[in-house]
Amino acid sequence: MGIILFILMNLAVMASIYLTIFILEAFFGIRIDQSTVSGLLVLSFIVGFSGAIISLFLSKWMAKMHMGVQVIENPSNDMEAWLVSTVEKLANEAGIGMPEVGLFNGPPNAFATGWNRNDALVAVSYSLFDLMEPKEIEGVLAHEISHIKHGDMITMTLLQGVLNTFVFFFSRLLANILAPKDEEGNPSPMAYMAISFILEIVLTLFATMLAMWFSRYREYKADEGAVRLDGPHGIYYALAKLGQLPKEKVALPPEMKAFGIVGLLDLFSSHPPIEKRLQHIKEVAIKLGYRI
């Protein structure tokens, strides 16, 4: 299923690129010439934002398919009823539309996704209920609702689009400068492709570090939002419990880890160390007059 989703996503991205280029040329008379800086910049913008925007609009569908999320249409037991009512309460307090609520089989984790704050999805793993008390799960839900409230999915999409544009533009611009030229001043096609490919890999590493730095920043803000929505105790003790588990026991698949409550800890991590998050929650709680 993961391979099929990957293929479908790439086909959708390529189709959107060709469609955009066709519309610009057919209806607006704009011809994109990669040999000019302005033409390359326009093409880079189209390529950079196409994948990010498509991913955003398909994020709920992809999450349901890839993670096997079962959306709760009508609660069939007390656990599902509590989950839906708690999400509804937090959504009302946050001033957002009621998200879809779902459950999935996987590590003790939760995530939120969706293209806007009034059309989102909050999903929780069954195993989280085995690990945590209701108040702690409510803190996790408050964290995810805070992500939705502040439009983190959209912000990450815009940032990813900018970074993709940067990588595509500069890798090809520098390749055009560095590649050997023929007598007419045209770069060698093979050298151009090889250099641009290498540069794209290098620049993508830097772009990913920037994106993950921002992702870690938004995790702190979501923790802060959880404290404001639900008090500090739920999210604090939920993270403390998750911090006691081995990393591999709580990590979501790579495609979804940026949306979860916890992730792996390294330079390319989407989440800060849990110890630092707990300290930040304490600081926020004290400022708001809580004892923890």
C-alpha cells in the first residue's frame, strides 16, 4: 500500500506540474524557459509547491490509508464515545471545527492532519489507551488540537514549498554555472544533470534540517497550547510516560512522524527531546499559575 501511495503521489505531482505549465502557456502566454533565471525561478516555484500542496490536500486520505485509521462515525463502546466527546470539547474550547476522530493499530502515539483547521483528522492508537489514564490521553488530544488550531499543517506546507523551490532553483542554477560548456556556451547535458543531482542531495539535507528545526519549534508551541486548553498535568504525565519507552516503541512511520506526539531524537528529528519538552511545560505552567 505504501508503494502504491508513493506512486500515486508522484503521478499527481507530475500531472499538476504539466497542467500548470500548460495553463500558463495556453491561457496566459507565459512560456517557461529554463535557460533564463526568471524562467527557472518560475519552474522551481511550480515544482517546489506542487508536491507540498498536493500532500496537504491529500493528507487525511493518505493518513487513513497508510495508517489504517478507522474513523469513528458512531461510537460503538464507552472508549470511542469518550474519545469523540473529549475531542469535541477541546475543539470547541479551541474555536475550531469538529475534526474527524479515528483509531489505528500501532505504537502508543497520536497525530493530527488535514488541510485546514475546520476539516482535520485526529487519530489515536489503541495502544495509547493501554498505556495511559484518560487525563493523560486528554492532554495528548489537547496537543493535537493545538496543532490544528494554529494551522501547523498549512505552515509546514508553505515552508516545505519554499525549501523545495530553493533546492530546485539553486541546484540547477549552480549546475548551469559549474558544468563544462561547448563552443556555443551550452552546458554539457550529462554533466549538468550529474552536478544538479549532487547539489540537490546536498541542499535537500540543509533544507530538511531547517524544516525539522521548525517542526521542533512547533512542538513546543503545541505543548504550550495543550497547557492552555487542558492544564499542564495531562500532557506532562503523558510525555513522561512516553519518555520511559524505547524510541522504536513509540515512533510512527517516517511519513507520519512529523504529525505525532513523539518522534526520534536526532538532528533530523521532527520532535525535541522529551526532557526539554517537560521542562518547557513546567515553565509555561508556572507562568499561567499552575503547580506541577
